Amino acid sequence: MDEQELLALLWSLLPSRAYLIAAFVFGLLGMVAFYYGRKKASKRVIWLSVGLMFYPYFIGSDIRLLYGVGIAFCIAIAVSIYYPQEPKT
């Protein structure tokens, strides 16, 4: 294997720009939601935001799956914020 083939192989292993941007944006949104959840003492928002921050590490290079799971986490966080769990009395 010569140097050109090795470089082509290494470049093909890197994630695309869309993947990197989405991972950064969803991580940033997760961090903001985490701080909000800590401020409001909402464990559900805290755990959903931790999932939003770290799930891109477990998704392969499938962009559709990355966006789909990220949007699902964002919707779950929004629902948890707007409809908080009622305390049991």
C-alpha cells in the first residue's frame, strides 16, 4: 500500500462535516438542558440531557440516525420541561 492509498483510506474514515456539526449542536443543546435541569432540580431533564450530550459517541456514521435520535431527545426534553411530573401526594 503506497502513501496515496493510505491517505485516501484515512480520509474515508473521518466523519463528514454534517456529522460533526450535528454532534456539536446536540452536545451544546444537551449541556444547556443539563444546566436548566440542575437549576430546576428535574432528574428527568438531567438524564435526558446527559443522553443528548453523549449519544453521538455510540451512533455510527449514519447521519439520519444521528439527527433522528437527537431530535427525539430534544422533543423528550421539551415535553419534560413543559409538562413536569406532578409530585405524588
